[in-house]
Amino acid sequence: MKGTRTSLELPGSSRRAASRGTHETLARGSGASPSLAGVIATPVLVAHRDRSTCDAVRTALAEAGFTTRIAAATGDPFAGLDRHAVALAVLDARLAIGRAEAISWLHGEHIPVVCLAPSSAGADPASVLELGADDVLREPFSPRELVARVKAVLRGYERARAPSDTIDLGPITVDRRGRHAAVRGRRLTLTRSELELLSRLVASPGRVFNRDELLAAITLPGKRPSPRLIDTHVVSLRRKLGPAGEWIETVRGYGYRARADHA
């Protein structure tokens, strides 16, 4: 089966930089589940140090009807990743442990994560799950089990997303699929970071997020801005929300939360 190389770009990134990080392998087969047909049409990102493991994952998923996008073994596996172009990520657990912000960032882009934990590498599945992975599979793995777990995670994400594409909290509405927010029907002009921040907060009213958690949700992997950048975004977000900005509450010494009620 032949692969097709392609370059993916983040907004503002160069095609040359993207081409160093990622190449795409398209492999289609039969056997796709009708309930996942729309999702299966979107590639699965595979990032693993071992090229033979990448090939095994690609073959297993191809036979189930998935397409795959294979990240480079060296450099930044997320270079040029377009958040709209990936349905799920299959990651080497060592990558997830070495770059703890990667899973949070992928989840912030609504991309679920399945990790592969090499038995000989000391990658503890429990540790990877604690980092936020949606599932972990020990290597060597059964191709049938890999496909089953990938489908199960995708079904769970689709069920979870269906009723929550639009989130309402008091006068605030966030349309995550449409990528916009409004206050009492008045659409707001928000930056990508502001929208991701607002979406993360209003989706879990009452939950306190520390600055590092929120920063991971809005920052591209490999970038390490100061956690205080969140304070700047919150100030701007509250200003744009107007009186509804009161729904975003500061928890001194820790972070921020969206109020569960406005009593």
C-alpha cells in the first residue's frame, strides 16, 4: 500500500516547517461502522518512536476503514497539525509522558487520545491515564483490540459531543462546533484562545481550573508561555462579555471557574 506525503499547516506557520514534522499515509479499507462513518473519514494521527509500530497501527486501522496520518519520528510530531484534520490520536505513551501538555492540548482541540505503552519501556498505563489519555493499550497489541478500543473511544466522544456542541450558562452561549460565542444572542468577537478558555470554563461550571490546566488547553505543544498569560486572556474575555463577565470567577491563589449559579 502506497503512502501519500502531505504538509499540514497551523495558522501562521510555514508549509516548509510543517513538511518537516508530518507526512500523511492514506489507507482505506472496508468494514467501517455506519455509526462512525463520518468520523472514520477523518484521519487518525499516529505518533510513535518505532516505525514498525506505526506501520502496524496503520495497517490495522486501514483494514477497519480508517485513514491515518503518520507523524515524523523525530522533531515535533504536532508540527503543522490542523485541528480540523484529525479524529483521534494514537500516541506512544513515552511521548505523552515526556510532553505532559500534549494530551491536554489535543483534548482542548476536541481530539481524543489512545496511548500505546511499550511493556519494556517502563511506561505505566496508570500514569498515562492520569495525564488524561482516554485509553491505554499495552504493546505488543492485538490489531483487533486496537481497532475496537479506537472505535469505542470515538463512539464515546461522539455521544458526549452531540448534546454539548452548544453550551449555555446563564446569558452565555458557546457553540463549539460553530466556533463562536454569544451573550443574550449577541455574538462576541473572540480570539481562538479566548473562545477555548470560555468553552473550557462554561463546560464545567463550578469546577476550579488552575492556570496551568487552562494554559495547556489553549497552547500549542512545545510552546511554554507564562501561566500569567491566562490572567491577560481572562481580563480581555470579561471585558468582551460585559456584565456577563461576572460569571467567570477568580479563585485567589489557584485559578478560575465559571459559576455554577449566579445567586
